Amino acid sequence: MKLAPARELLDAAVSGGYALGAFNFSNLEFLQAIVEAAGDTDTPVILATSEGAVKYAGLDNIVALARAAAARCPVPLCLHLDHGQNMDLIRACIAAGYTSVMIDASDLPFTENVEKTAAVVRLARPRGVSVEAELGRLVGIEDSVRVEERDAVLVDPAEAGEFVRRTGVDSLAPAVGTAHGAFKFKGDPRLDLARLEQVREATRGLPLVLHGASSVPTEVLKACRAAGVELPGAKGVPADQLRAAVRAGVAKVNTDTDLRLTFLAAVRSTIVGRPGEFDPRRYLGPGRDAVQALVRERIRFLRRAS
Ligand code: G3H
Ligand code: 13P
Ligand code: ZN
């Protein structure tokens, strides 16, 4: 199978009543783990690479690996640029064979975000490449945060409607209280689900994307701790809030941190206490297996969530 545009997979997920998983990779082991998990669960996935991942692994390597994976995989895969900010890189990804790009101009004023996003849609659409954009700032919001503070950083639903009309994007990532990484919230996590519902209404059912969706699950933290990793205060999006977000219109759920933590715990627990081990396959392999199991579980969760 050829790599598929994100919009095709998102539409299938929406009509199939499930949310699509997007998982980040920047090396062979993560890619293999994600693709195997997609096959295990018979569910399409989005293979996401950040600008940093492209720099680390090389654009040509990433495209070749993703194409080879798609050719073998029994379910459709999409190759997506995550948080693209550099227009030259976005152009290069489209030319090289990516089937989806995110333009993240969320740090610019609204009108400039509209203009930059619309320019990417004009580049991508004729080539059958899907476009995701972002509105608002990804910062963890807790229960205690005042309404004015929320309004200052989170997506404005009315703006979201206007943004989609003016840009023609295929999906939108609205900031509703999640943040990237392993330390999302200091207090109790509380996604702004009412705002998410308003965005869904304003954007008339356009597939919405939840960034910063790692749960930092207790069992993963336990495995990390047992392997000597120190992450005091680590906290993610609780499963019930993730489920509620999917029910409120999220069709694509982005996960990276949980994979990184899982990989780290498995690799460390394999090498700590084995000072003579120097065959990378013997410690990267267990990391890959652990990530595959985690992604499989996450995909199953997303299938049940809606
Ligand atoms: O959204 C961010 C992803 O977790 C990728 O992060 O820029 O460290 O590759 P990165
Ligand atoms: P996490 O940091 O929660 O895994 O979020 C990943 C993400 O949003 C990638 O774009
Ligand atoms: Zn993100």
C-alpha cells in the first residue's frame, strides 16, 4: 500500500467511530514498533516526525523507511510532518513524499497564522497532501486557572470557525489545556472540554487534533522508576479526560512522550546490571517491543473511546 493522506484516514476514523493515533518516531525502532502495532490491531496510524526528527534521521531516510513500512503493512499509514514551522522544510517534505504536513504558526498573530496556513494549503492541496494547523498555545491548564487566563492562551472557538473558512485546512489542533512532555500539569489536570465542543460546532465537524495527549501512565512511571529514571512531578492527561476529548470531537490523538518513557525504561532495565552488553540489538530490541505493546494498547483505547 502507498502512504495515504491524513484526511483519508481521518474521514475513515470519523465514520468508523474511532480516533486515529499519531505517534512520533525518529529512529528505526520506534517506526517498527508503531507499524507493527498498527498491524496487530488492524488499524491505520499516522507516523509523525517533528522538525527535530527530520534533522536527526534525515528526510530521505525517513521517507524511505516509511514507504517501505507502508508497502508491507496490511493497514494504511500516513507520513506526517509534526509542528512544521519552517516553510522550506514543509516544501521539502511535500516534495519528498510526505502525505500530511502540519503548519504550526500558532505563535503568530491570528491574521499571520491564517496567511501562512493558507499558503501551505495552496502548496499541499494540488499534491494530495493534507494540512493540519494549530490555534492557541499548548500550555497545561489546571483547575485553579482563572477564566481570563484561559481565554488568553486557549483557542477562541469563534476564531477557529473563521480560521477554517479562510484557510481550508483538513484538520485543526485547538489548544484546550494540554501541553507537550512529561510535566503537563502542576495541579489537577482539567482539559477545557466545553471549549472543545464549541470549536467542534464552529468548525462544523472538521477533524480536531489533540496535541500533548500522553497519559504518562502510572505503570510506565513505575517501570521508569524501577530502571533508575527520575521524573518527580511527571503527570499526563488522565484516561477519562482523553476519552471525553475524543467524545467531544477529537479525531487524531498525538502521543510521543509515553513512547519515549516506555522505551527508556525498557532499555535501561536491560543494560543496567549488564556492564558487558554492547550489542545494540540486545537493548534496543526490548525497547522496541515495549513501545509496540504500548502503542497497541493506546490504539485499542482510542478504538473504544468514542
Ligand atoms: O510535539 C512534539 C513532539 O513530541 C516532538 O518533539 O521536537 O523533541 O522531536 P521533538
Ligand atoms: P506528548 O508530549 O504528550 O506525547 O505529545 C505529543 C505531541 O503532541 C506531538 O505533536
Ligand atoms: Zn504536538
